[in-house]
Amino acid sequence: MFEALKMRPRTTRAAAVSPPEPALARLAAVSDLILSDAPAPQVYDAAVAAVAESAGASFAVLRIAKPGGDAFEVRAHAGLSIDRPAPLSSYSVARDAWSEIRRSARPCGDGFLVEEGDLSGAAGNAVPRHLPWDGRSVLLFGVGDPDAPAGFLAAGFFAEPPGPAALAAVRAFSNAVLHCIRRDGARAELRERERTIAACREELDGVNQLKSNFLSVVSHELRTPLTSIKAYNETLLENIDSIQRGTLEDFLRVMREENERLISLVDSMLNFSRLETGHLRVERASCNLNRLVEEAHDALRPSFLERDINTEIRLPRHPCRIDADAELIRQLLRNLMSNAAKFTPAGGNVTVTLEEEASAARISVQDTGPGIPEDQLEKVFERFYQVDASNTREHGGSGLGLAICKNIVEWHDGSIWVENVKDAGAKVVVVLPMKDIIVRQASSSGLVGSRRFERDRYLTLLVEMLAEFLQARKASIMLLDRGRHTLRIVAAKGLDPDFVQNTRLTLGERIAGKVAETGEPLHVFDIESDTDFGRANNGLFYGTRSFISVPLKDGDETIGVLNVSDHVEGREFARADREILEALSGIIAGMLKKLDAYEKVSANFEKLKDAMRAILDMREAWGSRALMNLTLVALTMGKRLGLDERSLTALRLGMNLYDLGLMKIPRTIRVKREELSNKERETLREHTNVGYTLSSPMGLEDRIMKMVRSHHEHFDGTGYPDGLAGDEIPVEARIVSVVDAFRALMSEGPYRRTFTLAEARAEIAAGAGSRFDPAVVAAFEEALGVLGARADRRELVLDEFERELERERSARKRNIESDADRASKEESR
């Protein structure tokens, strides 16, 4: 067994030396662990402890890189006072640093000896920084291929180089670790193949079920009208001479309705076939969704009246426009409304709501029917699927209506889902992107093909994230050229494409040029009345009354400008909006730097895009207005607790990022109304780790990363993932914990009712001292009072925000009047 664990020695000297007897005994114990299928952490702990003892080292650390990973992460250690997972991330070593270490270190057997001065930059974490070197050295030993190791061991400190026997022992334990890594890798590959086979089997079962559903639906939907037509036709033929005219008209009307039912079935199958196969000609043009919703509702009004169903449509104040195929959107709306009517009893209600968001339009159609069983929520969009598949089902239909809706939405790059509303039936939600984002094509970039596409998609996600955070119809990212004299738009939302492609601003020109020149943000509350930046001089560039422009900085150097204008609610941008944009600028500057280094960070590039998609998904799921209000509550709590400006900035961003991992948990678990199983609960609890991993490539400040990881820690230590307690939990995470619980209580949640505002406040107060920090709960209560919190249709409303906005308007008006009076007096002189 020992020989199987040993790699071929490099030198004759190393081959002639065996580990000392105590080390062989420890190696036998480690080998037994591997052969007995002990978990990898147990093997690693035993191996590292044996390395420290066998080499006579005061400490030893094992780092291993995940397959395809770009960093070696601590997996086991001995002789170090590290007992929590969170700090271990600070000891990770980039894979690139291994080459640096090999160049600067002294060979020692199959390993390397390093001095304190040899480790700098990316290699600085190879040895925990808090340890005293005192002129001694540390042994670094690769696990596996020395040029591309699976991991490495670090052991120290040594006043003299370790002897041949000690090196032989380290090499033997290194091989044992490699054997364990390969064992687990082979098992992971086997599990992946088993999952692939299971997925194929599931797909085949699905095809068989689809065939059965098709035969059942088509036979039922064809047989029923054909049987009716045949019966009425035979009755007419048998009584042609005696039948009365009124009866004849009734028979013919029924036959016509059944004929139309058949035609509708065939049309649905043909439409679905064209959508599914891609043989559909889609003609995109600017569409007024307000008008399309009204037209679809008016077309179905007779059907609603006949069924005695009350309807309500809720539309935004301003026309909501998207680029789409108007005819397909009409079909989508008719199908959704018809489906809602079909399951709504007489006297019930169907509510159609259209909402405009920064980068998407949201349509929801809600009925007051029986709802949908939780285990069938994801299946209703499948072809020929019927919730009630019996031959005696109450509601007919081809089972293609929602499948066609799904295809139409996907043709428009949108998303669609259905959810149950407690005591109020089911609600289908559709989100359609605006598609008004332009990326400037820079001919000198040298990017072609797929790399050009990836760059454009990355910039698109960045500007979409910018617009969503500020709820702006217009947003742009501008960068200075290499000479730092001219600003150009690299990506924009809501602006004219030619304007994006051709606009160049010199330093000091317009608002953006002035911001780039001074490095200071500018918030224009009302551009119409601003004496320095009047709209007449800015036309296409602003196109709105309220505007914010902030600098993008790399350290102290300004590299560009972020601009937002035209709030989707039609209001001015407030001070709170400016503060969020200033906080966001740091993240976007860092992500633009990563874009410049695309070839070097290609592995992280997809992770960054995945993180941005999760940010957009989170805002889509919770609503941007709700996130803004919750952020204001958290900031007010932070101020009451005396947090410094850095912590408040972290809160502004963290409140918009902390639950990214939740967006990666299957929706069936997130919205499930029944109690979760133990397995589902464990999957849900993983979202903090998933979010931490997801946001890691974004280069966020440590305070924000701790909010992502620790917002489900409890003050009494019973939370997850690390079981932190009291002041071990960062204060920002303690604030987010309270606000997140409040949000959950006020929202529709798994297997519980929605709480009223008073009930939610009482529930938070009851958790003080156990789940929540009592001081944070007190700050929460104060914040709700200061902000004038109230509930409107189960949504949180902050009256103080509206009052502050009105105060800003009044102050601006007084300044304008004062300027006018001053100018008048000067003229009279």
C-alpha cells in the first residue's frame, strides 16, 4: 500500500531514504482512512498533523484547488489557532502565485524552502502572515505535478533545512493526499455520469408521458365536439321536416361553437408547432403595452360578462413601450386572460397588472380560482399538460395555452412563471426586457467573434444593473480615452444608438465632462431651471428633468463617469438615489477593470456575468421599489447605531446583493407553500454559501461579503452557516438579518401567511436576544418610526421619503426664486 502511495522519486538520494518508523506508523493510519472510505477532511487532518510531527514543524497547512479553480484554498491545518471557516478564505493562494514561489525559493528535495522575503504580492498568503519568522524558513511541497499541482503543503519553521528522512515523510503524506484527491475526483466523475444517465432516463420518461398526454388531450378534445356535432346532425336529419325554426337555430349555433372549438384546437397545435420549430416570422417594433393590454381585455370582455367574472386592469401612468412582435404579445395576453377566466368561478375576479421597471415590463394576471397544486406549478407550461387529466375534467382545453405563452415569452428573451396567491387563486407573471441597451462598437478593440459577443454581453449586463439599481429609464457608462482628455459612451440604456456611437465630450463639457474634470459627483434636481446646465444645451444627452452623474475611479484617478436620468416613477432623483449610485460606482469601476483583463481572468468572466444576472433576478423577484425602501430602513438603522460612512456605504450595496445565492436555489423550493422537507431545507440553507461564492469574483469589500455570508447567523449562535454569536457577527450582517426577516414576514412565504406590518414588528421584537441583536431591534423600531412606515396593499411605504423629496423640491424652488430676485436687483442697478 505504501508503494502505491509513493510517486517516482526524482533523485537517487531521495529514493534511498525512507520515512522514520513513527512516520510510517502515521502513514499506515492515513492509508487505513483512505481504504475505509473516510471523508476527505478526516484524511487531510490526519495527514497534516502527521506532516507537522514527522518534520518537526510547529505548524502545517494543506491547500487544495478545486478542479478548474484559480486558487488554492485551506483544507486542513495543524498548529494554528484558526477555528472558523470565514477567516480561512483570507489564507487562499492564487494558482499563479505557485510559479512565483518556485522562481524565488530554494529547492529542497522535492519541495522548496522559502524565506520571509521570498513571499510577496499574490504569494504572500502562502504562510499565515501573523506567524513570526525570526529568520527561519518554511518548506513548501507540491501535491502531484510540480508544474500544475492539485495543492501544496506548507510546514515550518526550520532553523536548518529538514533532513532526508523528514522530506521522505512529507513526500509520503503528500502522495497520500493526492491519492485521496484522485479517489474523490473519480467518485465525483462517477456521480456526474450517474446524474447524466438519470437525466436521460427522466427525459425518456418525459417523452413517454408527453405522448400519453397528447393522446389523452387530443382524443378528449376531438371526441367531445365531434360527438356533439354528430348527435345534433343526426337529430336534424331524422326530424328535418318537423323541427321548429327556433330549435333549428339552437342546434346550428351549438354545431358552430363546437366547430370553432375544433378550429381553435388545430390553430393552437399549429401555432405551437411554428413556435417550437422556429418557423415563425417575428417582426419586432416598438409596442405600447398599455394599449395591447386594453385591446386584449376589450376583446375578451363578452366572455368575462357571460361567465359573470369581474375584471380589473392596472396600468402605469405613462405608456410602457418595449420592442416586441405586437401580434404575438396580443396572443400572449389573450391566452393568459382566457386561462385565468377558465378557472375563475362565477362572481370571481381576474386582475391584470402592467408595471414598468427600469429594464423590463412586468405583466401579471391573477385569478380567484382554486389555485394550482404546488407540485404542478412548474409543469403547467409543458405541452398538453392538464392539472386535471381525467376524462371527466371540468375545464376543457388543449393543454397548449400556457406552453404557447412560454414560447412567446422566450422568443422575446423574457421569463414567465406561475405562483399561488394565498386565499386568492393563482397568478401568472411575465417579465419582458425593454431591449433598449446599446453598446458602442469600438473598431480598434481587436475583439472578434465570440469574444466580441462576450464583451458586449458583459457591458450590457453592467448598464442593465446600473439602470435597475437606480430605476432609471436612461443610463450610461462613459470612459475616458487613454490620454484622459475625451469621454466616450461605452454602453447605454434608453439613448439613441447614433448618439451613443458618435458622442465625444471633452473635460469640462456638459455635466459628465465637468464630473470627469473635477472628480466630484453632480446631482441636478431639475435641469429645466438649472442656470448652469439648462436643457436647451443638452437635448438628447439628458432628455429629463432630474439627472445624477458620478465619477468612476481607480484609486484616486478618474477613469470615467456614470450617468442616470428619467426615473421610471416620473419623480426626481433624491439624495438617497445619489448615495446608492456613488456606492455602486466603485463596484462598476472594479468590474470594468476585470473586463480589460479579460484574457487573464477568463475563468472568472463567466462568474462575474452570473453574479450580475443574479443581481437582476433578485431585483426582478423582490421589486426595485421594495429593495429601495428596505435599504432606507437599513441605512437609518445604521445611523441610529452610529456606524461610520464606510459601513453605511457597505449597507447601501449589501442590501442589494446579500441574497444573490437565493436566486440560485430552485424556484420550486423558494415559493413552496407546504412545509419543506429536510433535504429541501438543507438546500435552502446553502444559499448563503452559494451567494458568497457567486459574489467573490466581484471584488467586493469584506464588509459586504460578510453580509452575504452571515445574514442568517443568530445572535444566540443557533444560525448558519458558521454558528457565529453576538459580536462575532458583523454589525452590518446583524442589521441585514433583521431587515431580511421583516421582508420575509411581509411577503408571501413557504407554509405561512403574510403578516401585517404590526404583526411583523411584533415578531421581530419577540426575536430580540435570541435570533436578533436587541440593540439592532431597537434601532429597527426607531427607524420605522422616523421613516413613517406603513403598509399599502401589503407593500411597505415610507412617508418620510416622500416628505424629504418634497423638501428637496421646495428648497430647489426657493433657490431658483432667490437667484431670480438677485438677478432682477442687479439689472435694476
